[in-house]
Amino acid sequence: MLLVLSALSGLLAGLAALAVAELVAGVVRPQAGPVVAVGGAAIDRTPAAVKDWAIRTFGTNDKLVLQIGILAVLAVFALALGVLALHRRRIGAAGVLVFGAVGAVAALNRPDSTGFTDALPSLVGAVAGAGLLYGLIGRLCASRRAPHDGADPEGPASQGWDRRGFVIAATAAAAASVGAGALGRILNSSSDKAAAASRTSVVLPVPGSPAPAAPKAAQVRVAGVSPFITPTKDFYRVDTALVVPKVDATAWRLRIHGTGVRRPLTLSFEDLLARELIERHITLTCVSNEVGGPYVGNARWIGVRLADLLAECGVAPPSKGGRADQLVARSVDGMTIGSPVEDVMDGRDAMLALGMNGEPLPFQHGFPVRMLVPGLYGYVSACKWIEDIELTTFDTYDAYWVRRDWARTAPVRTQSRIDTPKPFARPKAGTVMVAGVAWAQSRGIDRVEIRVDDGPWQAVTLAAEDTRDTWRQWSFPWRATKGGHTLTVRATDRTGQVQTAQRTRTVPDGASGRHSVVVTVE
């Protein structure tokens, strides 16, 4: 019985430590909480191959799975400390303090750390948890005659443990922990209200350069094909932020500085809204997208042309004598993303985006401002929650993902995908519509072909092209015969490059290969 109650004491102490830490984080800032800090440190130190596996396995739920895993490990750790404290009360309590120290170190070493105050949630929470564990175990180890620290649970001193005192203390601790955690969440949510209000108040101006309406024929009329414009709610999200930053647009500032910048610039959100805005349909692709994967989407973006801002600052691309060949974008959460200056200034519609599909950016997609560069994978172009742009060189600085063995530059590979029929579908014999999408941003799609089993490649019907920066849909009426079949697709871009059959994983610069689906025709 005492072993069970001591383990419960450890669990209650762990709960109290996390709840108090949550409360203090509500005063300091949400990103300083121990679960977020330790989770961020775990993400930073996880090998790229493991991250890739997590995204493939859990998709956009990878962060939730990580947080659940951290809480599960902490629960086991707390249970063990409770059992240890029954025999060595001081050592058990010290173990909780060690947990707090780990959280504090993780918080202080985060790229977005604001200083010592980030360590306070973990430290204060650990002190509260250690004190609670010490007190609860004291109730278990106390005889009615005299308390005895470290008493043998089978010895006489343990036979008179303070049942009533323990129950009262444990119940009060649980209630207080729940209350502290709830109050912490209220404080966190209240700090987000200003950010939410600032987003609600945004009215996007009419762009000076609007996007032409996409051709009606850009969407094939085949059930199961991805919509030409991806709804915002369905647009993929892949990043390292365990807590989505909630940035108040009225307080937001962007600084442009660095090598080759003759006139440094600091801009507010209102400054950007007052400039001439462009609107474009652009397809974004995550480098973690496997062949045939879901991490690609097409949206209508509105923002400020990035090349114009850089030119105002006196920046020139390397081809015109510029000293900087890398643009390092920094996010409010400390993420760094490095983009080639030449690509940003070569005439493509690279922008600082303020809106998505006719509305201000959602928080999860980078409100108030994000960067995007057509034709480059997101990890070298699509910095969300951007607050700083530094011009430098690739030889001088390695951005976040480059330090983790990803390539410095990563143009999007020519790819195609079969959306319908789905893998292992069982269509009826006869005409079966096969359809999907193909993309080669900044180059455009010229041809798509399909092969049935080991047969010849056959040209498909391409939907109308919107722009070379958007994906292109395609369809093919397949005369399906009974039995098992493999359907394979390949695309050719406007440079004449045919999608390679060579399979590679996503690391270091994007997956390659051809998408196939296996179906059984009945």
C-alpha cells in the first residue's frame, strides 16, 4: 500500500511542478514553460532522419505526439521518484529539482530565449513539486509517536502513517495543481487576446497587382482530385513550433540589415500595408514531402514584393556585384531560414506575405507576416512569423536546417502525384478516370504521362495552366481490365527535365522518384 501511495505522491508532485510552471509561464511567456522548452530542445537535437520519420508517421500531429511522449516520460519519472522518496526522502525531492534544472537549461538555450526569466517557470515549478513530495512522503513515513525520515516501510514506524493527513494533503495538492494550471492557461490565453484582436482588425487593401482569375479549366472535373486552390483549413503545416506564436501585429517590427545593406530598414505592419501589394497564386512544397505525399498546397497570397524592399536597402544580387549571397530570415521563435539572394531577386514573385486566400494569415501559417519564394522548398524560403532579415553569405552562416545536414539551397524537384484512384482501390472494369497534380514551381509543367504496369508511357490531358508557380492538374481515361495493376505517373517541366525514376529520401534536398498506386480492378 505504501509503495502505491508513494508512487502517487511522486505523480502529484510532478503534476504540481508542471501546473506551477504553467502558471509562472503565463506571467513570463508561454514558450518558457518546461514542456515547450524541453520539447523544443528535443526537436533541435533529433537527427533529421528521425524528424522525417515522425512527419511521415504522424503527419501534422507530430508535435502533439511529442508532447504526449514528454508527459508520459515525466509521469514515469515522477512515479519512480515517489517510490525512491519513500526510502530516501531528500534524494527523491532532489530528483524533482533536477527535473526543474533540466527545464531551466532547455529554456535558457532556446534560440528565442529572452534571458534568465525564461528559467523561472521550470525552477519555481520544481521547488513547488519538491516541497510537495517531501511533505507527502513525510505523512507516509510518520508514526504517531515520532516522524522518522527514510523509515523502512515494513518497520514499526510505518504502521502509524497519517492516513487522514495524507488524504487531506494529497487532495489539496491535486486541487491546487488543477487550479494553478487552469489559471496559467487563462493568463496565456489573455496574453494572446491582443494578438487575436490585432488580426481581427486587419483589413487587407486591394492589391496594386492583383492575381488574374485562375482559368476555370485549371480544375479537372474528376472526383477525388485536390482542389486547385487549397482551402486554408486544409493547407499543410510543418514547422518546429510546439506553441504557435501569437504575435500582436501592432507591436510587430521587421528589421532588414547586414552585408551589402547600405540603408538598413525597420518596418511596421502598417508600413507594409501602406505599400503596393501584389497578389499571386503560388504552390508551396515542404521538403519533408515524400513522393506522392500531402505536404504541398496551392493558395492565393497577398504581400509585398521582397526584391523591391531589398533594392530600397541598396542590396544587389551576386550576379550584379552584390556582396551577400544568402538572406537569413529569423522568426520570433528563433527559427532561421537561409535563402539564396539571387533567387529572391531574379524576378520571381518572392514576397513578404500578409494574407492567404483573401484573409489575413492564420496564426499557424505565420501571422502577421511570413516569407515565401516560389520554386524553393519551404525550409529555405518560407519563414513564418518573420521578424528579422539579415543579408550575409553561405560561407559565413549556416541556418537551422543546414546545421542539421540539409542542403544549403533546394529548388523544388519536378514531381507529380496520383490523387485518384487511391492505393488499393477496387474500381470496376471499364473506363476509370485517373487524375492528379504535377508541379515544378518557377519552371512550369509541360507534359505528364502515365504508365499501366510495364506498358508504354501515355500522354494525359493537362488542365489549363494558371502560372508556372502553381501546380497543374491532369486526367486520363483508363480502360481498366480485371486484375491487379500498377499505375505510375511522371512529369516533364518546361526546361525539358523529366521526373526521375531514381528514388531518394527527403534528406538532404527533397525526395525524388515516381508516384505509383496499386489497384485491383473487379
